[in-house]
Amino acid sequence: MRSTKWILALAVGVFMLTGNGAMAQGNGNGHGKGHDKQGAEDDQEDHYYKDRDRETARGWYDEHQNNLPPGLAKKDRLPPGLEKQLVRRGTLPPGLQKRLQPVPVDLERRLPPPPPECGHVLVGGHIVLLNRRTNVVVDLVSFEVR
């Protein structure tokens, strides 16, 4: 009789331990399906400029390759230290705030309208969507030096 109680108690204990593990599945640290893309730069969900906008901007850039405005010409490229500071959701450093150039009107017409308090500007070979009140870079399109 005593051994039956021990076997029953052991079976219930094993069942409870394995049952908790099975119930906890799916509530882990977010390493399941689709949870590993939070830090991925390729994730387009929180970008303002979509792929078609980037292609449009690059098309404009290619069309005007021989007559680029200030801010996109090779001589306007940023040094590597400043280039690293130009990031999405980052504040535009004071050194770069002085180098802002207006986006040409024909390029501005091809881009989506900026959100409130924001504007399209050129800085160091990039089209930057800048929150003009806070100087936060909302999004940017970069061009390779050719």
C-alpha cells in the first residue's frame, strides 16, 4: 500500500514538472518565428522611405550624375567619423546641422510628402528626412560614390 502511494506521488510529480515545461513553450525569450528581426537594418516596417522611394531617388541621382547639387556631389561626402553619426532615429550632430542643403524641387516632387514638422534635406551624400523641431533623423537614403 505504501509503495502504491509513493509510485502515485512520483507519477504526479513527474507529470507536474513536464506539464509546466509544455505549457511554457512559446513564452520564451522571443527567439521564435519573426522575433529575431528587431535589430535588423533590412526591416522596412519602421522606415519612412519604402523601397520604391529609394529606387525613385536613385533614379533621379543617376539622371543628374553630371550635375549634382551641393550636398550630393563627391566633394560633399562626409568624413568617416561624421558618417557614423548619421543614423536613423539619431539626433543630427551640430557639425552636420551646418551642412544641410535643400533638396532640389524636382527630386522633392518625386519623394513622398514629409510628415508634420519634418522635411527632406541633403547632407553629405544622403537624402535625410529630418524632424526640423528636434533635429532627429527620421529616415535617410544613401548614395554610393561613383
